[in-house]
Amino acid sequence: MVFLRRLRGRLIDLAFVIAGVSVLVFGFIRMIPGDAVAIMLGANAEVTPERIAAVRTRLGLDLPIHEQYVAWLSDVLRGDFGVSIWTGKPVIDEIAAHVWPTLQLTLLALATAVILAIPLGILMARLRGRRGEALVQAGSVVGLTVPPFWLGIIMILTLSAVAPGVQMLGYVPFSQDPLGNLARLILPAIALSLPIMANLARLLRSTLLEAMQQDYIRTARAKGVPARRVLYRHALRNALIPFITSVGIMAGYLLGGAIVIEQVFAIPGLGRLILGAIAERNYPLIQATILLVTCSFVFVNFAVDVVYALIDPRISE
Amino acid sequence: MSAPASPPQAQARSKRRPLLSLYSVALTMIVILVLVALAAPLIAPYDPLGQDILQRLKGPSSAHWLGTDQLGRDVLSRIIYGLRSSLSISASAVFVAFLGGSVLGLLAAYYRGWTERIIMRLMDVLFAFPVMLLAIGVIAVMGPGAVPTAAAIAIVYTPIFARLLRGPALVVAESDFVLSARSIGASDLRIILHHILPNLVSVILVQFSLLLSSAILVEASLSFLGLGTQPPTPSLGMMLSEGRNFLFLAPWAAIFSGVAILIVAFALNLFGDALRDDLDPRLRQS
């Protein structure tokens, strides 16, 4: 019951957020100062008032604002995100062509961060009260604040000195060359994952330490459960719940970081697409990318929240 | 995104000494960095824009401690000025976010009802966007540059302050001293400014330094992408991106500008982190 009530509350939140995001993203093109269409067409000699009017009609910019929104939204819901100003092709096709490298990079970085953060967090919790604690804390803050794009550059520099000739840049699809694909993505994924790893390890450390002070841990100890088993079976299982929730939030951070690190490793992903779109003022493409990525981010967090409610016995029962 | 480190946990802190020392290390670093940024024109050995083409891409030497870039400009001087612009863009952005967010958060907590619902729903919507993506959207509208960068960061961080202040403000607004202030006829504004806000100073300070640390990284990322501060004004992110083109000839510009970003972000984050651990436990429960 608690679960169902929580689910309903979350669904209402979700509806509000998605509606708000859609309004903001819709308003985006209209917020551009001056005549967006003239800007989009550039200071080109061929720009005639007729051409501007044609583009306006094509974008539906000549209708009242609420009608524009309804028309836009119904197009979007049918999968029509508009056409690229320059190529005239549906922007959704361009996004689809660039989404895989970014998605793969994000997931690989997330996996790296999670896999390494768990032992690191446990280690940090066990160091509590020992001499090196301040150093470990400072070290974890370095991890949090190291700029991934700089780390990527340092990696390229180091590796090309140690092992010249290794192909580190660019992208090949996994289906074409699985090994080459992973070999090219592993460095950016590691660079991208470091801040998340540090963040998750620190979170795990503090939730573990908090869990260790709970009554059930004292009970387990009192009945003679070995220390190791108390840590791994009792404390860790409970400490992982907040850990899982924050993994969803990290996805958004990783995505933003991926956009930047793609530039360092010459990966043709969403980062390159959206930067190109900004340079050539291809607003429909920017608009669709922001809308799609943000909505998937919102849905991921919604899913994480539901999973969280399912695995947390205090809520699911 | 702000690496929003670990959430405030109620940890019995038996040993305070090591944290206090990290705290003083961080504070010392911040003071030095701010002084360097403020005194940039006095301490920079060269004009950050002064080109000396004969001295281009030279390594660190006694004349140019951190070497020179592709136009023969002194890397150290550019880093000092880059620090100045990074800090001023990020600090003004976080300050605007703090002003906007705290007004909204306090209004929501104080008036409750529809005011609260509308404000917090709006904050949820802004919070739903991944930071870099919202920043890119703002820059797509406003065009690249330092001001749009600051505006983008301010918009992205406003909901964080609103949420942060609403919780504790709700608690404080119901507390006895606020009720008694109201009973003697204090105005709403007076209660908010004199009774609620001072109780939240430490929470605000922690969040401010953590967000400033993240803002430095976001600003660096945006100028690395060419969307932030525009040339020839030196910025740390742009130096890193320009240095990348000469990575194998002259790696110092890229290496040292990255180190500078790391040091600033590190000092601010460590400061917020140590301060939070040291906070009054009453404020941890939000």
C-alpha cells in the first residue's frame, strides 16, 4: 500500500516535470532574441523575406503561441521532432546516428565507477579513525574535482609516450570491431568515471558508517556474528540502498561530462552533434537533443526511484 | 553537476583534529588563490595577451616559469588571469543562484500553500535538466561568452539553493523564537532576515563553496568547448583546449591550466566538505 501510494505520488511528480520540461524546451526557440529564423538562415545574400516567411510557416511560428505549443507537442508525441535547418532531414535521424557512442561511453563509465566505488567505499569506511583518514578524505576530494577532460588529455599524453602507435582516438561501432570499440572507449570512460567513482565511494563510506551504528548491527554483533559478515551481509546491504538512488542522478552528470570528453577523444557522439548544431545555429536539432536527453534522464530517475521503493522493505511492505 | 558528495549523515565525530587541519589547509589555499586572482595585474610577470612569436611553445624556464603558448604568451600570466576570470564568473553565478534560490526557498517555506507548490514544482523542472545540457541550451539562446556562461550556471544552481533553504527554513519558521517574534508583531520580512536566515548561515556557506567548486568545473568545461569566455581573454578551459592542439610539441599549457582548475576546485570542495563535517548537528537532519 505504501508502495502504491508512493508510486502514485511519483507519477504525479513525473507528469509535472515532463510537462514543465516540454514547455521550457518549446519556449527555447522563441526565447532567442531577434528573429530566430533570420539568425538561423544567417547573413546570407539569398535570405529574402519570402524565404524567411516560408521557414516560419514550416516551423509553425506564424500561429498563436498556445496553438504552436499544442501543434509542437502533438508532433513530438508522434515522434516528429522537426527537420534540420540545413539538411532538411528529420533531426531524430541525426540524433539516432550520434546517440550510440555517447550512450555506450556513459554506460561504460557508470559501470567502471560503480564496480570500483564499492570496494573503495568499504576500504574508506574501514580506515575510519585510523591515521591515514585525512589523507584518504583529501584524496577522494581530488577524485571529485579532477576535470575529466584534463585527465583524458594527460592519459593521451602519457600513453603515447609509453606505447606509441596505440590507436586511442575516434570510434568504431561495436558490431564492426568489438575489441577496437572497447579499446578506444576505455580511456575516456575511465577519465569520465573518476568524479562519479569518488562521489559514490564517499557516499558508500558515510552510509556504511551510519549503518554500522544501527541497532540491528549491534544485535548481530551481540549474537556473535563475525565482524566480516556483519559488515558485508548486514551493513553493506542496507548501505547500498542510497547508493543505488544516487546512481540515477549520476547518469545526468555523466552525460554532460561525456559531451565534453568526446571532444578530447574525437568521438562522434551527441557532444559533437550539439556543438556543431550550436555553431551553425541549427535550433531544431538543439531543441530535440535537449528534450530527448532530459526526458530520458527524468525517466531513468523515475525508474531508479521505483526500484528503490521496491527493494527498500520499509516502503515496499 | 555538483559532485554533491556524501549527504549529511549523523556521524558521531569522535576525532575532530584531522578534519580541522584539512579545513585550515583548504582555507589557506582559498585565501591564496583569491589574493592571486585579485592581485593579478600586480603579480603576473607578463601581459597575458602579450605575444612574443620568437619565444613560442618554449618549455618552462627562468624567464617563463610555466613556458609559453603557441603565440609566445606567458603561460603563468595567462593562468593567473584565467584564474581571475574563472573565479569571478563562477562566484557571481553562484551568488546570483544563491540570491534567487534563497528568495524562492524562503518564500516557499514561509508562505506554504500554493506559493510553495508552484515554486517547488518550477524548481523540480529546472533541476530535471542535466547541468551541461541546460547550460548549452542557455548559451544557444544567448550566444557564447562569459555572461551567458554565468547566467547558465546561475539558472542551473538556483533550484539547489531553493531546495536547500526550504527544508531548514520550514523547521525554523515553526520554532518558538520565530513564533514569539511574530507574536510581538515583527513583520514577515524582518522575521525572514533577522530570525530565519542567520540560522542557516553555515548550511549556506557549505553549499556555496561546494557549488562554487562545481561551477569552476562547469565554467572550465564550457570554455573548453569554446562556449564560455571568448578569446583573447584568457580562461583556464580555453587554454586547455588550445594547448591540446600542441600537446606533443608543448604540453605545458594544457597540463598547467588543468592543474590550476583542479587546485581551485579541490580547495573549494575540501573547504565545504570539512565545514559540513564540522557543522552544528541540529542542521544535519534536513
